Amino acid sequence: MSIMAMDFTSCLSFPSSFIPNGNCSSSINYRSCYNISSKANLLKQQSYLNSHSRNFKIHLFPRIDAQLEADQLEGSEADRESEGFRWPSPNDEISFWKREFPFWDLSSDDPAGVEKDADLLHIVHVTAEMAPIAKVGGLGDVVTGLGRACLKRGHKVDVILPFYECIPKHLIDELALIKTYNSYLDGNWVACNAYRGEVSGVSVILIEPSNHFFKGTNIYGGSYNELEAYLFFSRACLELMQVTGTQPDVIHVHEWQTGALPLFYWDMYQFLSLQKPRIVLTIHNMEHYGECRQEQLSKFGLDGSAYATEDKAVDDRTVGHNPERLSLLKGGIVYSNAVVTVSPTYLKETLCSGWLSSALMRNRDKYSGILNGIDTEMWNPATDVYLPAKFDASKIEGKRICKQFVQRGLGLPFESIKQSACVADQVPLVICITRLVAQKGLHLITHAIKHVEELYNKGPNIRILLMYSEELSHMLYAAADMVLVPSMYEPCGLAQMIGMRYGAVPIVRKTGGLADTVFDLDDQSQAEIANGFVFEGIDEGSFNLAIDRAFSYYREKPNEWKAIVQKVMRIDNSWNNTAGKYIDIYNSIKVR
């Protein structure tokens, strides 16, 4: 049985048709596509899913009354029920991922064992996302994970974020107003409130304009002009530092949303009192470029026409025929002291092709590729409060319980714990957690769905959940035997790293950060680091071969499969390894 979970966040679950005469289900999980896909693309995808709804079931799922360790679940079902544990069912009134979970206080984690840096810095991240309070994609995870890793090394870290109306305030500790001040917009000064709190142990400052910016029920896609809202936010962050006398060593900006901040800094605030900070820009996805007209930039106090040159911020796609169009991402590249993208392979790919390649080549001396990490405390199957059973690489029995738990809750076929004691007796559960965008290889995923229907139309083994749930994503990773990442391009990718942390063997297309983290088990030249199944083409045949190889390995080599699961769980993709490379960049540009 395989599950594929789609991140709208949605959960799609495939049947086991990938195994001849098998009985597999898969689940695909799509998170928050509403803010990334165009409306037309979304409607097209929904139309496809609706047309195949006879094979897809969406259920409400259950509540559990207790959370037990794996060794407490080895008795009979009656024994487990008597101890307060109850398996979920599709008929339960409350979805199993919507129950109340124990409080998980990451801020109290003991950082013992992490060596403190000698030269300590004050680092301020300026970002549109931060997990878990304002998370749409990997950007939010990166900001929180990198921030926490730098804190453990002894540095001072603040994250500045828009105070979106939809932010769950109960997830912010000690939230309090710290400053009321003004920032500029189109000839007027707009009042702003700045609040400080703490999220997962990281200091957070939230900027709340008194106008309509950042209102609405979603992080993105409000009724306001999104580009102008982020232009306002970028200047408002610097204005707050100006009026409070804050002089960090590094201002670390992320993506196009904060790409204008380096322009504001070097052409305005650096001539005022903010002379100490230096700017780092991380590009998480080159496809999102921040298209901006000159007059829009001018509304916030800069001369937009001054940036309409090839060596500054003019959009490279419009050189010579549309000079009034600028790119905030390009401007950020030009005006930042250092530029980072999120994997070494993606750096090579963006230098060789793409509309920003010429700008990146001109700034090659300050451009680096640093692989993202994952927060191994947030993603830890041995302590994860969302799981019905804990496990680790040395004791993986709890993973079988998590698998059956999800199978039962989604109404999928399952074997009992004792029946499934041997991997060879099981069928694989496959998840794919992704957004509904072409980048993520949707044509391959939809091909797989159709392939499943053709080969194995014998039961309701496909599940799709169009929603976002942090809790469900943890459960799916813990339940999965395999995690599917068939992206057309992938700057870094976190799903394959999180999946491995939870014992899910990755099946990926060789691109970007996927090529830096997953190495094919059939490649004898790199047997020591081999940890998954890799394909290179963008066609259905290449995709099918990778899945067929993975399923055959799972079915025919149960002992080797168990060893692979333990191997991938021991791989260190933590921020502890990666944060030091960012610290080196910070130190290379800071004012001495």
C-alpha cells in the first residue's frame, strides 16, 4: 500500500498498482498551492482530480486518547485499547491530525554539545515567512532552522516578519508592543506598530502597518497590492532599526519579497545612522523575481528610474524594449554584499541558464551555494509529539505502528502489527508532499495516478487531502516507506531530507539540491553514500523505472531494505552542519 500526500496541503494516496498483483496505496500531500499556482492552473488541477473522484475518497479522521511507546503496543488490540490507545478510523468525528497534542517547547531544548563561536554576531533575518507561525513552503522552515542553529552557536538572532492578520498569536510567546513609529508611502507617513515575541526559541519582531497591508485569511493572496506591501515592509524594517538605534552586524534578507531592502539600505539608510550592517540575500527559488514598475519603487522614496539599467535592477527579460520594468530579486543580487542560493548544484544550474544567469555571472565573486539543512529537533521521530509511537534508527518498531495508524485513519488496507513484522510481508506506503505547481513534477504524479487506475482498479487506495497541516505532515513522514520528489527543478528540497530523518527512502529526480542529497542505490561507484532511487529524465518512462526499482528492492530484499531505512535515518542533514558556512559568509562581510 502506498500513500502519496499532496501539499495544498493535500494528501493523495495511491493504490499498490505499482507492484504486480500487489496491494499498495500511496499518499501525496499538497501544501498551500493557493498562493503559488495561478487560478487557471489550480482550476485545471482540481478539474482533473474531480473527474477522477470515483477513486479518491476524502474522509474525516479520528482522535487518539493516548500516545504510547512502541514496546507498549506489542500486545493484543484489546490490551492497547485498555491502556487508553485507540486506533483511528475514517468514521471518527475528529480527524486524527486535529486532536490536541502535548506542548512541544523547542525553546527549552538543551544546546549542549554545540560549540560556541568565538566571534559573536547580531543577525537580523527579514523575511515573508517563518515556521510555524507564517509558513507556506520551505522558506519558513529555513528561516527558523537557521536562526535556531545560529542561536545555539552563541549569536544573537532576530527575525522580522509582517504581522499578517492570519498569524496564530497563541503560538507566539510573550508577545508585546515594543514601538510605535512611522514609515513612508507615497508622500505620507504611515503609522506602524512593532511587536516582539518568541517562536521556537527565536526572537521575532512583527511589523503591523495601520493601513490595509497584510490583511486576510492567508499569508499570501490578500486583497491588497502584494508587491507594494512588501516594498513598504522592507523600508519599515530599516526605519524601525533607525528609530530604535539598532545596528546589527548582518541583515539577512530572503527572496524577492525583501529584495528591495538592500536598495533602501545602500541608497538611503546607510547615509543616515545605519552604517554598520552588511546585507546577505538568500535566493530560495529563482523563478519568483519580484516584477516591479519604476513608479512603484518611487512611491517608497527611491528614484525608480535610477535602477533601470542592466547593471542594476532592470528586468533582464525586457532589456531594450521595456525599461520601466524592474526586478526586486535582481536588485537584491546587485546591492547585497553576499548572495547565497540553497544548494551547490542549483548554483551551477542558475549560472548556466535562466534569465538571471548574466546578472549572477557579473556578481559571481559574491555568489555561493549552501545546502539547506533541517531542524533535527523539530523533525525528530524519537521525540515528535505528533506521532502515536516514537522510534529511531536503532529501534524502528514504532515506525510500523505509525504506518498502520495512518493506514487505518485514511481507510487504507493494512496488516496487523504482528503480521507486518517482516518487511517482505508488507506493501509500501509512499508519500509525496508538495505544492500544486508544475515545478514539482505534477505531470509525473498525475501519470502515476492514471497508471495506478489502469493496473489496479480494485479498491479505494488513493487519498487526496487539499489542505495544510503541519501535524499530518509529521505523521505521513513517520508512516512512509518511501518519499517521492519528482521535481522538474528543485533549488534544495526539504522533503527528501525530512523523509530520510523519519526512515522514508527517497525517490527523486536528479536536479538541484536533490542531486546533492540523494544518491542512487544501484550506482556502485558511490555505494558508501547511496541512499535512494534517482532518475534523470522528465518523462513517464524514467519515472516508472525508478519506482519499479524501489518497489522491487522493497519486496525482494527485506533485510537490505531495513538496513537502508536505518542508514538514511542516521544521515546528518542538520543545520548544525550548514549554519557554520553561513557564519563564515557573515564574518567575511561584516564591518571590523
